[in-house]
Amino acid sequence: MIPIKEPWELTVMRTAGRKLAEVVERVRERVADGVTTRDLDRIAEEAILAAGAKPAFKGYKVGRAVFPATICASVNEQVVHGIPSKRVLRAGDVVSLDFGLVYGGYYADMAYSTCIGEADPDAVRLVAATEEALRRGIAKARVGARIGDIGHAVESFVRPQGFGVVTQMVGHGIGRKMHEPPSVPNYGKQATGDLLRAGMVIAIEPMITLGTDDTKILGDQWTVVTEDNSRSAHFEHTVAITPAGPEVLTLPG
Ligand code: MG
């Protein structure tokens, strides 16, 4: 059963999304050559608490594994769920930062990737294509469309350019929980899957690689990396499906 949000719930989720987008802006201005991913984590945590919200990822459990930080910071071949550390970001790196908060009992989820300093053309192309894939996926999040339309929009844009699509990780519904139905894959067939209705809220999050689709999880039980060590990018927005079209909730005010 896919939760349908009441208008008052969407009001709270708009506030949660705006707060998260503003946290991301605070972090974005500090991302640079020489900064550690732990520095970025601290900036994000302080900004989330200052906004009267709580980090969503810190303490998140999968089995016995507990996520120890506020953001996920994934560099180069790391796709998602990288743990912030003393690792220093260097020119040429592709870094993907994933942010989540809970405010008023509702979750918001957002991610973006960027190149540090001067990066090679493949890295620049990867980041730009992943951002555009998200834009195309969002454009399909309309009343009467189906989940497969979103994945198809992402996949049909990136595959012809030679990129891989991560299939082992998917987007998701979001609301009172960070992960709600439905699953939102970054691949699929048009006009298949769950019907999109007004009041659904989903996190759309293409994860695209310079290599194959396959990923594995490192021994830290969190970090997802590409199996072929190719670099990867990740963009995500929390999107409400409304009669007026897709509404991106994770935008700054
Ligand atoms: Mg997500």
C-alpha cells in the first residue's frame, strides 16, 4: 500500500524539504580540495540541528549495522552510503553527498555529486548526465503515470551515452518513514509498475556509473562501490506528485 499524504502532511514535508535543501547549500559552499568528508559531515549536522530538525541517517540500522554519521560521502568508485572520514577530497575526485533529515515527524532526502577542482572529461560528463537523468525522471512523476515511466526516462537517457545504471539500489517512497513503498528503480519499461496518484511522495535517485551496472558492499557493511571500480555519481530529490505536476520538495526557500 503506497501512502497518500494529506494536504497538511505535504505542508510539513515542504518545510522539511526546504530545510534540507538549505543544509545542502551550507555544505556545498564548503566542498573543496583539501576538505575532509568528516568536516562536511560536521557542517551538515550542525546545520540540521540549527534548523530544528534531526539527522535521518545517523543511527539508521540495516541488520546489525548502524550508520554512524549525518551524511553519506561517497568518493569516485563509491556509489552511495560512504561513511564520512579523515579522507581528504582532492582535485579530480567525484564526490557524492547524500543528506537526510526528519522534521515534524516527516523525512526529506536529497543528494548531489560534484567534481573537485579540475576533473577529467569523463567525470564531468558523468556528473552532468546523472543530474540531467534526475531532471528527466522527475518530469515523469505525474498523476496517471507509472513508476516504470520514471526508470525508463533515466535509463533511456544514460545508456545510449555508454553509462551504467546501478540496479541493486533504488529510489523509494518517503514520508513518516525514510523508506516507504513504492520502490523507484532507475530502469524500467514505460506504462508498467505502480500507478502514480496525487499525494504520493517519492525520492528519485539515479546512481550512474562510467562502467557496468554491478555493485558490491565493502567490509564496513555500508559503502556501496562499483564492482569494476569505475566512478559513479548520484543525484536525488524528494518529489511530491500533485495535480499540478511534480513538486520538488528539496529546494531552498
Ligand atoms: Mg534516498
